[in-house]
Amino acid sequence: MNAVNPLKLWSCNVAKWILSIARVFFARRPLARLLSTFLCSVIIVIRPFSRLGGQYAFLVLALKELVFGVQENLAQQLELTVLNILGALIGIGVSTLAKYLASLAGYNTTSARATCFIFLILISFFAGIAKSRLVRLQLSTRISCFISIWLLTNDIGVPSHVLSDSGNFLWITLSAAILCLFSLLAMMLIFQGSTTNFETETAATFALLEQCLSSSLYRVGARETKMPYSHYRQLHNQLLQRSIKLNESYSQAAFELRIGRLSLQAIHPFVGIVEHLRRELAWGMAPLKPAHSVPGTPYSPRSGAPSLYEHANGAVHHDSNFVTTIEPPALTLAHAILDAMKTVEHLIFVTFHQRSKGQTPQAAQSVSGSQKAAVHAAERHLKVARDQMREVLKHVFDQVDMQQRAEGKHAHLPKEIFDCSVAAIALLQMAQEMGRALQVAENVATLYEESPTRLWYPHITLQWLGVPPGPFISDDNGDLVFASGGTLDGDIVDIGGDERLTVMEARQGLAERAYSFTLVKGRPVPAGGLSMRYKTYAASASRMSLRLADAKPWTWKYWSGFISMLWSTERMLRVRVWLSKRHRALQHSSHWRHGLKNAIGVAVLTFPAFMPEGSEGRRWFQSYRGQWMTISYLWVLETNTGATWRTGYLRLFGTLLGAVYAYVGSIICGTNPYGLVAMVTAFDIPITWIILKTSVTPLAVPAAVTLPPILFAPYIHPDPSTTALELAMIRALMIAAGIVAALIVNSLLFPRHCRVLFLSDTSRTLGLLSSLYLTLSHDMFRVHRTRIHEERRKTLKLELQIRSALYRLSALVKTMHDELSLLPKPLRHYRQVITTMQKLLDLMTGLRKIRENIPRKETVANVFKERREFMSCVCITLFACQHAFRAREPLPQFLPSARHAFTNLEAHVQDCIRRAREEDPHALGLSLVYAFAEQEVMQNVVDTLEELLEVTGRLFGTSAWLTHETHFSRTSTMEEGDHGWYSTFKWEEE
């Protein structure tokens, strides 16, 4: 009996394992992949079909795996098929033209070889540029190079092979594409259903928003929570990733074929709404960290020391009256927001997942009517709760006796007022966003009712090809944000390159150059740096062209002066500036550099193929099939070194695995067609599992590509002089050589190390954050509120660019993990830097929304000096961190303390508010809550800036001059917190 139980348990485990494997493979895409592999193997071994491909017929399997692999749905497969067939046709057409021109020069002539060699280099160069610039055309450019390498390195100058070889590769390309498409269609008849994920992810993101808001409601009543901080942080991180993923999913799904009543564009506004809701949760209802002392700032409100929030004896006020008054309407509004989120989530699910097959218009109207009723009910509930909340906030301070907390002449406000104020304002902002979401939901229900089932197809645009019109992460705000290239509006400077002139430097140089020949009474007029003065200077220079000190037309003085004046005219200056920009763009373009690396690698690796007939290099290239070396180089070469290294070593291992299996298969099957088809199809089972269920796809693809030239080449074109072992070793050696060549070229020629890119991009992002804060402050101090539309558009564009930059930084950190570097890679600190900058961006977004409603007289005009000091401290801190990342230099030991400036500003603001309420007990109203919310958000900005300084100091160190561990040094440094200085030096690290 005891022996039966282990056997039964083992049998159950085996059965579960078999069922889990069956669930993986009994699906549409895995079975379609296996079917396509089987069909491609069959047409290779059937002689009437394989003759159409000539000696290259086995490349059908290679193209199937490299280019035309089966995708998740029909839209993706059609897109892949059309784009890559076009790429193949371009490669075949250009290569055929090159071979025809070479045939005119004669067989084995220098002109014929040079023609093919030059055409191959040009094809590789432009394919590299397109691959780097147009994301969606990566496989198309690679198949063009793939076909061109085979066509232009064989039978050079032979007229009879010009059209026949091109026809062979046309058959190979069409066979692989058609069989993969047919396999997917066949499986779609068996496994029906939609695989579009954008609407599902949108609904799931609203569900996650509900969870985050529900878990943060303790902030409304200033209560303590038993839930750990790490759980809150994990939820908010998941929400951030979901928001980013929604943008990616839409950018893919919006350009796919689909059938349904609604276009995905109908729910695209939810992408921006989700991001706005996430920001409100981040700056208004974010989880509170456990209290800890911030190094270098001994007197901080969050460190437990006396502050404006606390009494002198350290006892914290608990304003139960304030909390009791504000908590019920706040919770009512929060639950109304949650109900609105559930309504939107359910509407998305119903309108996109309701079966449209056979559905009558009456049934569609019934579904739409029920959804509209739910939306209207949620909208009414939300509006009532919002109005009630605003009314309570207007009069909440009339019910609170603030003088009971006065100490002397100053009122020490408890921290609960600030926490509850910022949470209440965040709920009001979320209610506004959910109101907009419900309007979008109503429009979606109306479209669902009125629209018939139809085919939605993509429009061919540059964005469809992978060129984003602006920042990658978009924000839906109507026409307020207009996508542009890499430049910004107005006077915002693009700090993209280390060697570019700033705007002021360029203007100054233009002015000096243009006016150096303009004389006023024999003396040069000093050049200015203003933007419009160089026009006047250039005009004055032109009028001096005939008055050059009585110079004769045939003298050198005349012609040198004439050329100088012509060189300094306004039109010439504009042409020079335009040419300078184009030159710098080409000089520093990563796309041109990648194209150059593509062309250089192909030229070096294929050079033996263009040597004279009978030379050792030519014989070696033909016998060893050096084309595989070049193709492997092209497939491994990525746009940065980290991605190249990861792809390289995975492909190297995959090549060895495939060569071993192919050798074993060739020994077992020989040239038996049934055995070859069975071996290749069986090997595709683990390959399919690796591709679909693991993250090491670059390992599986070369393993599958290594099989055809080893197993099928002897069957198609027998060569008795080469054994199976030699063939396997030669093919594996050639593919491995191409991988190593790609690693060497990408590491030595124009290397783009992820660590260097990360540091420079972080510096640019910090510069953008500084520009954003300056723009926010500029808007706040503006007296006449004109051009609000343009200013807000500029601010939103900066926010979008920062979000896009943070997304790229996160991708660089992931790729950096695989990069080979002698220097250590502090990835944990890099991730912390990204998190800190994301917090800064969210807080600045909160400041932008809150400052639209603060009382300007009490919080801005009357405290201008304190505002200016705080703003300067924030900008200096950001500039110090930006310089540290840009120059890789340590921070200064002492910086102006933003915390000290904020404490001073806070005291003056509260004093102005106290005086205003003494004059009129009902003054300020709702704007008073916004004022306290702004102070809480500014407090969080200070904490985040000190976190940024701390992690920057850990990365680059501190230029410390006060380092002796003496009582005088420590005491002096600690006392600097009272005098407005922040110390970046950590004594424990000395």
C-alpha cells in the first residue's frame, strides 16, 4: 500500500506536467508554427517544388524562421508578410540590376566584381539607416540584405544566372511567406477568438486604479494603516508600468486589421485619463514613507524635530474637528470615483467583447442603452459628491478654531491639515478626470449603437513605420499638445548634444560676425546678444559693400572686403546656420553611424567573395559559404552594445545547439526525405516553447536557422567530399564568426554604451525638469495672464518629453545589464535615480494643477522674496545634479538648502494667511485648501530633491573640503542646516 501511494503521486505529477505542456501547444500560434515548419520542410524535399529554388531551396526554412515567423493574429501576420515581401522585392530588384550591369562588363572582370561590391555596400548602408530610423522596417531591411548577399556574391558577371538566381529567391521568399500565412489561417479556423489586447489592458488598468485608490483612502482621514509601505509602492509601480504599456499597446494595435463595431481610437482618450489619474494618486495620495531622518538636514518636518507642524515640546496636534468635517464627504467622493471607474471598466468589456456575429441592431441598442444608463447614473452621483466636497472645503476652516493652536503670535498648524488638504484636492482632480472619462464612455456607447460591424484597417503613415511624431509616450488633451520633432517651442533649449552651441552662443556669434565690418565714424559698434539685432547688423554690412576705404576693384583689399561683406549678409548667415545644423545632425546622427557600421562589416566580411577567380580568398569563401558569416553579422548588430552582447552570446549558444542537433540528425537520416522532415519538425517543438514562453528568443532562432544548411544542403546539392561532421562544424564556425565580428565592430566602431547613454540622457532629463520648474514658476509670477494657451502647451510638451526620456532610461537600464564593461554598473542606484525623477515629475504636475487655484496675493505677491529664494534653491540643486551626471564629477560639499528656504517661505505664507483671516474670518475659502495642499506638495519636492542629492552623491561622490573628523568640523557642518546650507558629504562614508 505504501508503494502504491508514491507511484500514484508520481503518475499525478506526470499527468499534470503533460496537461501543462498540452495547454501550451494546443493553441493557435504554437500549432501554426509547427505546421509552417512541416510545410516548409515538405516543399524542400519534394523535387518539383525544390527545383524552383535551385541550390538555395533550403533557405525557405531560414527565411521562415528569421523573417516570416507566425504571429499572434492575422493583422500582425499580414503586416509582416507585406512589409517583408516588399523588402525582399527591393533587394531582388537592386541586386538583379547590379548583376546585369556586372554581366555587361564580362565574367570575372574587375569592373564586374567592383560593381557588385559597391552595390552590396550601398544596400547595406541604406538598410542600416532605415533599420535604425524606422522601427517597423527592421526585418524588411534585413531580408533585403539577406537576399542581396546571396545574389551578389555568387556567379558574378555570368549573364545566364542573372534572372535565374533572382527567380530562385523570389520563389523562396513567396513560399516562406505564403506557407506561414496559410498555417495561421488554418489554425484560426480551429481556434477562433480575438487576440487584441489593448481594450483588455485598458479595462485592467482601471481595475488597478480602483485598487490603488481603495488602498490609499486612509490618507483622507489622516489615519494610520497596517498595510506595509512596500505593498503600496508595489501597487503604484504596477500602475506606472501599466500606464506606459497602454501607450505601447495602442501604438501597435492602432495599426492592425481588426473586425468590430468600434475602432480602438474611440477609447484612446482613456490612455491620457489613466495617466492623469495615476499622477493624482502619485502626488496627492501616495503612500507615506516611515519617518526617518534625512542626512544633512537635522531640522526637518519629517525627521521628528520641531517644525511648523509641531509644538516646541514635540507633541503633534491632532485636529479631530478638521478631520471629522472633511472625512465623510471625501470618502463619499472617493466611492463615487470608484463607481465611475467600475462603470467605465464594464463598458469597455461589454462593447469590445460582446459577440457581434449575428447580433441585431435592436440587441446592440439594448446593450448600448443599459450602458448609457449606468454611465448617466455614475455621472450624476459623481457630480453630487464633487459639489458637496467643494462646498465643505469652502467652509471647513470657518468651523475650525485655528487660534487654539497659536503659540505666541504664530499658528502652528498640525500636519493632518496639510495631508488631508492635498488628499482632498487630489480627489477633486480625480473627479474631474473621471467626469471626462464618463463623457468618453457615453460617446463609446453611442458609437456602439450606431456603428455596424466592419473591417478596420491601418493607414500607412510614418508613425505606422515606427517613426513617432513627437514623444513616444503620448498624452491625450485634445489639441493642446502638438507633436513636434526634437525641438521645443519658444526659448526652451534642446540640450541634445555636448558639442552643440546654445541659442545665446549662436546669436552672439552671428551678431559679432555680422557687425564686425560695420563702422560708425570709423569705430566698430559693440555687438549685442539679442535675437533680432543680427538682421540690422547684416543690413548695415551690406550697405558698406561699396565704401571700403577707397579700395580699387582690382586690389586684394577690395575683393577680401567684398567677400567678407558677402559672407556676412543676412541671407548668407541664414544659409550658414542651416548648413551648420544639417552638418551637426549628420555628424552626430546615430542612424548614419549604424548604417556605416552595417556597410563596413558587410564590406570586410564579403571582401573575399569579390577577389579574382581562383584566388585563395575566393575559394575559401565559396567552400565555407561565407554568406552565413555576413548574415549572422547583420542579425546580431544592434543599435547599442548592450543589446548586441545579449543577442550575440545567445545566438552563439543557439548556433552550437543547432549544429549538434543537425549533425546527429544527418547521421540518423542521411538524405532520407521523410526522416529529414520528421527531425526538423520535432526540433521545432522545443524551439517553439523557447520562443513563446521564455525571454531567450535569440537563442532559439539561430538554432532553428542552423538546421537547413546542414540537413537539407546535402539533399539539395550533394557534395561527397564533405562529411556531415565537417559541414556542421563549418556552418557553425561561419555563423559564430559573424556573431563575434558584430560584437567587435559594435564595441570598437562608434560604440554606444548603455552606461554612457544613461548618464548623458539623465543629465538631459534633469535639465528638462529644471526647465519645467522654471516654466511653472514663470507662469505663477506672471501679472497679466495672457498667452495662457501657449504657455500651458509648452508646459505639457515638457512633461511629455520628460516622460518619454524616463521611459528610455528604464529601457537602457534593462539593456545595460547585458553589457560587458570593466567599470562596475550600479544598476540599483540608476533605478533609484529614475524613480526619483519620476516622483519629481509627478509632484511638479501636481504643483501645476494646484497653483491654478491658490490665493496669489497671500501665497505669491506678499512672499515674492521667499518664493524667489526657494525657486533658486530648487534650480541650483537640479543644476548641480545635472552637471554631476553630465561631467561625471562629484557634487560640491555645500549647496543652498531648499528645505531651509521652504521653511522660511512656509512661515511667511502662513503668516499672510493668518493676517488675511484675522481681517475677514471667511476670507480665501476653497483657495485656502489649495494653498495648504501646495505647501504639502512643495514639502515632498524638497524631500525628493534631497533623495536625488543623496543618490547622486553616492554615484559620483562629494568634493569635500571639511573632512577632518573633529568636534569642530562635525558641529559646524550640522549647524549649517540652520543657516540655509545642505551638506552632500556623508560622514559615515569618510
